[in-house]
Amino acid sequence: MDEVTQVSPPRSEQEIETLHRRLKASSVFTILQLQPTYDLSEIHASLQSLKKEVLACIATLPESHPYRLSFPGRLNEIHDFINQPLQRFILNQAQSMGVDLSDIAARNILESKFLDERVPTLLDSEKYEEALPLAERMVSLSPEDTHSQAALYTARVFCSGSVEVQKESITGLMKIAEDAPASLDLQVYTARASLHVNRKEQAKGAVVRAEQINAKDPRVMALREQLSRKTVSPKKDAPGKATPGPRPSVVRGDKDISKAIKIGVGSLLVILLTWVLAIPMGMASTEPQYEITNAFWLIRRFLLIGAAFIFYYFIYEKNPQEMADDIGLTLPPMATPVAIVLGIFLGLASDFVPTGNTSLNVLGAFIHAAAYAIFFWGLLNHCFSRATGHGFAGVVITSLLVGLYHFSFPTIVGLEGVWMTLWIGQYMIFMGVIPGLLWDRGGQTVIPPFAYCLTINLLIVFKSAL
């Protein structure tokens, strides 16, 4: 620096500004005054020449001149840019493929190729802060590519301090993963991100889909163990007490079974109470399907909703927000339309004829669907699936309780044994098994079965009103 200062001739304002504009150019080759080249040694030689020129210029500037700070800063940026793994990759690939480096489109293709390899590696290594800017660049290069979007959503979930950004990112990530159930990487991203924001049921759904693709993948096995630890470990470890180890394969523990037994007994008592409440409504006549002006009709539905909250609070020791996370309130893009189509078919096929005001019946349909969704397809499916370790096993147990609940419907009075069995059987299938499968295959969220039930009942209401 001292040598340069001694021999540096004064620079005119025009020369200084010319150097400033050169350093601000967007192309490294323009800054280095080189033709596009693959030769790293030539690039570094030009960089050293530029460094000498900049230092010579700085030596002639007054101490207070702003360029004395900005010029060295820009030199460091150029140096870091040239030595980035991305730029080395582009140069090597361009040289081996004979690509013209002045072709922007060709450079973008090479950059995309690098990012496609680099970003998943960083995400698998859980280096999310390093992956975030690269994922943003991926999306800018390929805005329609779902894998690029999923990588960006994943990095944002881990790096953002904003709850809204995390919520938006996890929703977008889950939609992409559900649209591409055969992509192992997308299921892994979704499971990791869901666990990070404590959405265990969504994580479980992603892990189940990942296991269907490749259960022996180390990432999937690690996620299953992590999910098991989050499920069976106590809320707070006692000081000095070791955390229990992960349970193999299924998310099940002694506490889950114990809670399932308690909820099963409690559910039987609730169902028995609904039978008692059905007596004043007239067991010898048809129950008003959506008669919300009938106090006993309303009590029976709100009893189911209230029981779900009570069981969660006293048995699972969870607040309403944690309950919502467990029963799932996301909107699966595939399961929900299927649920609506099935609901339309069954609604048109139904011969129920509700009485009373149509507007009140519409409100009653929402209450009816919400009660079933929260109690049967939310609480019971979630509870028994955790206890058994299998989603379908939980659905079967819940369907049996759905059948018991419908024994209180006045329409079975006077039926012979075979016909009574068939009558209850149809409720077990159409109000137990089918919505239960929609819940399980839709990522264990109550929105598909709720949409299914609501569609059926709204069609029944509007059919009778026409």
C-alpha cells in the first residue's frame, strides 16, 4: 500500500468516476475488462490487476472521501462472487460443455442445475439459513417448479421469525406434498417443517406417505423416530431424568392406550346420555333431522362438541389451539373435492325429508356436521389411531361408536333384528368408515369429512325446499 502511495500519480475526477462506474457494472467480465472465459487463472490475474488499480486510486483520495470505503468493499464482493461454489460450477460446466458464457439463458440453465443439486443437500443437512437465499434464487429462475417452491417454503419455515410467514409456508408446502404423493423429498420436507412448528398430525401424515414410498430411507426412519419421541415423551422431563428413547415404527405408547381407554369409556357414557335425551323427542316417530328449535336436538349435538373439548382438556391436557392442531384444520387439495363429490352423490340418494324453516335447517346442517367432525372424526379417530398405531384401526373403532350413537335414532324403532343391523350398518359405513378414510388419507384432518357430511345435509335441506 505504501509503495503504491509513493508512485501513484494524481487522478482526475473523471478517472475516479470512470473507475466507480466500472466497479458498479453488473457483469464480472465487464468489471475485469475480460471477454467471457473459462480460465480461472486469467480471471484471478485480472482481479489482481484491478485491485492494484483501485488501491492506487484510493491512495490519491482525501481521507474523508467516501470511495476510500466503498471501493475496497466492492472489491471484496467481486472476490467473494468469483470464489463462490456456484461460479466455479458454472465455469467448469461451461468449459466441459462448450457453453458461451455471454449467453444469459445458458448461464441460467447452469445455475439452475447447480441449485437443483446444492439446495436439497443443504436442506438434508438442515443448513436452512444457507439454503434460503439459494432457494429464493431457484424460484426466481423457475417460478412454476413445485420442488423449488417447496424448498423455499421449507427454508422459510425454519428461518422466519414471523408466525404468518411460517403458517403461509407450511400451508403451501403441504399442498405441494399432497399433490405429489410419490415424491419422497417433498414428504420429508413437509414432515420436518410440520414438526418444527409442532403440527404433529400433519407431520405424521407426511411420514406415512414417505413410508409408503421408501420406509427404509434413513431420513424417513429418523423422522419416524423423532415423531415417536414427540408423541410418547412426557411434557416436561424431570431434572436429571433421561428422556425415554424412541419407540419403533408406530406412534403408540402406554399413555396413548390408557387415554384411549378413558376416552372410549367416556364416549360410551356420552352416547348413553344421547339415548336418554332422545326419549323426550319421541322414540316412536321420526327424529326431526335439523330441528334446531328443538332443545333436545341441539343438546345432543352440542353434547358431542362439548365432550370433545372436555376430553381434550382433562385427558390430553391440551388447550383448544393444541386440540385444533391434533384434529387438523388444513385443507387437503385432493381429499376435499373427493369428499364433496361423495357427499353430493349420497345427498341426492337420501330420502330424508326435513321439516321446518329452510334457513334454520341450513344452520342445523352446519351444527350437525361440526358435531360429528369434532367428536367422531376428530377426537375419536385421532385418539384410537394413536393408541393402535394405525389410522384405519382407529377408523374401525370409531365407526363402531358411530353405529352405537345411531341406535338412539327413532327410525330404528320397530325394525326386526336383520333390518336394524342393516340400518345401523349403513351409518357405520357412510358416517363412520367413509369419512374416517377421508380423514386418514387426507392427512388426518377433519376438513374432508366435515365437507362430506355438510354437503350431504345441505343437499337434503335444499332438495326438500324445492
